[in-house]
Amino acid sequence: MYLPQKFTHSVTRGLLNTSIDGLRRLGLLKEQDPEELSPIFVLSTGRCGTQTLAALLGASSDLLAVHEPRPSLYGCSASAYAMGLSAAQPYSALVQETRDPLLTAAVRLGKRYAETSPQMTFLAPGLQILYPKARFIHLTRDAEAVICSGLGRNWYQGADADSTRIYPRAGSEAACAWAGWAPETKLAWLWDETNAWIEQSLTDCQYRRIKAESIFAGETELEDLFAWLDVSKPRKNKSAAILARKLNASHNTAECSLPQDAVQLISSRMDAYGYHRST
């Protein structure tokens, strides 16, 4: 089941807005240790097709999938990045408070919870504390495509949401160079730094790195993903219909010609992920 963003607020405030403990007391929920829950979280830079992936996951009869539920935690993820990987504990409490109603909804419906919001990326250490059996998808996309898409949406160019993005930590080489960087280079840093964080934060948990391009290109990759998640796969015609819609696609993607400092930032990880640079 795919739950669009506009419905998540009303759902969590309505019938399903009951704590897991409350449901147990009412006898409406079988006893289940939170540590036994196995939600699915997708970690990414953003601009990777996460809304489409939410719809694909939601097409499985075993999942309740959302893209950016409310509260969206905009800004919290960036704050967690600024504090570093050791800041898991305070943010795990925040995640538990904001996501408990949706996890409850999934349990009541006999489903597992799946969330594809990029806002959860830097909260991953806290998620691992809360849900040791969670599964994580590290979703990647060609850096140049992410940069072009971000440029088209004015990322790091005065966009309203720029205050919620990550920025180099004080004293780092990137922080010293930041003011002189072009938007393309800032986005290249975002791509490389975000993926580096994901690699570091997922060392000890169940995760799979998957290219967005592979998922959206063919049925085999989708079938492998659903098999790894241990959930039923949707009908082929349903998956095809979702892929054809290209949810939240950019319609004003900028032309990209990356400066050399941007290319240097992304080169190593692009090679490691099997992407081929065009610049």
C-alpha cells in the first residue's frame, strides 16, 4: 500500500494515531518487541526517484510505503549531519516519536513500514538503535544527473529549503572553499558527502546499495529487490504503470557542464559505483 504525503497527516491524527503500547493495552495488537520490527528505510542524496520507489514498494501487498510523511523532519537530518555519527541517541528519540504512528498503522494493517524520504538519511544511526532488524536501501544515482536536477531546482542558490540542506562542517577544507564554489561544485560535494556518510553509517546493519537507474530500467532488478526485502512482488503491469508516471520528475533540469573542482569531488565514488562521467 502506497500512502501519498497528503494523507499521512490525517491518517496519523485519525484512526491509526494510537501508540503501539496503547494498542497492546486495548488488546488490538499482538505483543511484539519494537526491536523485532523490520521496517525499510531508503537513504539517498535526493533527486534519485525516491517517490517512484515509494510507489513501487507500496505496490507490494506486504508493505505500507510512504515518501515524505509528516512531520517531514526537514532540518533535523542536516542537524544530525552537523553533529556527526555519534549523535544517534537524541535523534533516535525524535524518530521514535514522529514515526511511531505510521509504524503502528503498518502493524495494524498486517504490513511492514517502508519510507523513502531523503530526510531520513542522516538519521540512520538512530534508526539502527531503534530497529536493529531494519533493512536499508542505499539508493544511488549518477552524480551528474543529481547535480543537474538540483540545479534545476535552485539547490544552494537561494531555494527555500536550502537552510535544511547539509553544509561543510566548520574548519573542514570544504568549508574554507565553500564561498568560492559554483553551485555545481556545492552539489558535487553534497552527492559525494552524502554517499560517504551512508557508507560509514551502514557498516553494521542489513543494507543493499542499488542504482536508481537499474531499478527503473527493468523487471529483473525489481524482482531481486523484493526478494531481498522478503516481501511479495507487485504485478508486472502495476510496476510498469508506476514507472511510466515518473513521479516528481524534474521538468526544468538545467544543462550541466561541471567545473574541474566538481569533477574531482565526484570522480572516485562515481568510479566505485560503476558510473561513467560525461565531463
